[in-house]
Amino acid sequence: MLALDVKCISIAAYNRLQCKVSINSCSMNLSVLTTACSSHYGNAIEEFCLAKFKLDMEVLDQRQWCSWEDTVESYGELTNCTFLVALKMNCFWPNRMVDEFFIRVHRHYFHDCSLSGRLLHDPPNRILGPFIVVPILVTLLMTALVVWRSKRSEGIV
């Protein structure tokens, strides 16, 4: 059985969280952890990392799950936790198990979110208008110039 103690420290200079993880193995030695990385690593990230992430997400209203500003801290802690558990268990990171783990997390929590994390909408008319009107006016002006120039054929060799 593994005992995991996660302590997160906010570092103001870098505006990010760094988590210190200490793993104490009670009945396993390092060689067992190294050779059985795949089975124990999957259980460890499910038990320790996902449990905290689930608690963090339960605090948020389900409509806020797609808001990157509201979930970035919890998602960063989840990512750091999977990395640090892999580091302590001598597993490579990222690996296939981490990819599958995050795919499951995304399917459960973020399946209705757009790629940018917010609903897409058209820009305001004051921005969109010039991008529509200017090409139309340039096209009309060039057409009028060509017609005017073709009617005035005298003096052209």
C-alpha cells in the first residue's frame, strides 16, 4: 500500500504551483515499483491525483467546467501530481497510461467544451463591419475605374 502526502506551495515569483510529493512504500521495495510500474502507477494516479481533482471539480458548478480561468489551477495540480508520482515510482512521463488517464478525465469533465474553453461567437459589428465593407468598396471602385478607363480610349497607344 502506498501513502502519498501532497503539499502545494504557491510561488508568487513564477505565478504557478509546485507540488511536493512524498511517497512512502510500506510493503514494496524499489525493484517491485520499477518492474510493476504500469499496474501500480495507474492505481496511484487514480487514487491520489484524481481524488483531489474530483473534489476540486465538485466545488465548481458544472457550467464552470469549461471556463479555463476556473479550472486551470486544479488541472495544473492534476498534471503535476501525475508527473511527480511517475518520478517517485521511476516511471517515464508522459506515457501511455497518462495519456489514457487524461483522455478519461477530458471525456468526463470537458466533453462539452470548445477547443478554446469558451463558447465561440462573432466579433462585435464595429470590428466585423470594416472587414466586410472595405473589400466591397474596393471592388466597386476598381470596377468603376476599369469601366471609366475603357470608355476613355483616346490617347492610349
